[in-house]
Amino acid sequence: MISEESKAELLEVALEAARQAGELLRDGRPADLAVAATKSSPIDVVTEMDIAAEKLITGLLAERRPEDGLLGEEGADTPGTSGVRWVVDPLDGTVNYLYGLPSWGVSIAAEYRGETVVGVVAAPMRGETYHAVLGGGAWLGGERLACRADAPLDQALLSTGFAYVQTRRAHQAEVAARIIPLVRDIRRGGSAALDLCDVAAGRLDGHYERGLNPWDLAAGELIAREAGALTGGRPGEPASGELTLAATPAVFASLQPLLEEAGAWHD
């Protein structure tokens, strides 16, 4: 069992790391990034910014929490001795970042003995920072979040994501084609972390996606769950790379079997 004081300390560290990394990414992005002269240079710059943000986060964590473990998108994977592991995505929504779209963020979660206990998602261009502590609710700044009131599936606004591997994208498009006649509409935001936070904030009725990594979903899944959403994967399974689903309870109950029937969990 982890104490409330320990969770509060982890939250403070996560908020500070996300704030610093978000400012680095926001202030360090070249204004002409999306129209750079060569095809390779925009991607190179995004990669450099991604790595710089993770380096900032890992440096701060090493200074403040030297005994903790770490799993990061840009390759950081170190064991710890404290029972705490940080799961870090320094830049979720890289294509949005490349194009100058505002929906990108920094996602930082803290696990204790395998259970996510703290999640922070900072979206600097939206001026928003979401956070949640296990058992303590989900928050946008000082405002407590609650997912939308239950609505039937045909009135639900969903979001999803698509892989960059062509075969998987094609199958994901087939799944979306089966789902879209049954719902109000489907959005594609480009950042799973922010999509999950938008479920928490009542801006979406649900989000589903295949192929997420632990750092894509760890913080956002906790934030959605603490706002009252149901989260999971295939029936009886937790959210994972196979399938992640977060939705209001009624939409979750209707959508999960449809995704299973449509084979949303395989390529």
C-alpha cells in the first residue's frame, strides 16, 4: 500500500516534470517546422525535441527520485528499487506537433508495484494540465472532472486512432466503418493521451484504439477512470496495446462487444 503523502509527492514531481517538458517543446518548436525546406529536416527536428524533452524529464526524475524505475518512449528503461516506476511519453501527438496543431502533450504516469497511482497530461498549446491520483479523482487544473452523463450508443461521440503501418491502418479503417453508422460520429484527434483526457472532461463519450504503448495510455487511462469512465481492453482484460477502450459506462457496455465482434484487437 502506498500512502497518500507518497502519492502527493509523486504528483508534485510529475506536474513539475510535465510543465518543464511542455515549455521546452512549446518554446523550442521552430515556427517554420511544417514547411522546412527538406523532407527529412522536419522529422529530424521533431525527433530531437522528443529526445530533449525525455532527457529533461528523466534528469529531473533522477534528481528527485533516484531509486525509482523508468520506462520512456525514447528508449529509457531502467529498473528501480523503490517499487515506483515512471512511464513517460515526452511528446504524444508528434504529427500534430509537426504540423502546428495544438493537440499534443506530455504524458507522465507513476506506477507503484505495477498499479498506476498518478497520471499527468500537460497540453501546453491548449493551456491545460490534467492530473489524477488513484482514489482522488481527476482534475483539470483546479476543476474536478466527470465524464459525460450516460447516453445511448447512437448518440455517442467517439474518438479513435490509426497506426502508421499500412496493413493495420486498413483493418482499423474497416473497424471504424462498421462502428460509425452506429454512433453520432467518430473523431481522430491524433493524441491518445489527450483523447483519454477528453473522455474524462466530458468532451467525448468514448475512445478506442489498437496498438497503444504503455506510455501512450498510462496517465490518460487513470485520468479517464478517476473521472468515472470505464476502461479496459477486450472483455475481461485491462487496457493494453491489444485494445484500449475508455467510455461512459453505458457506451462502454455497448461498444466493447461490437469492437470484439469487429476484431478491433487484431491486425
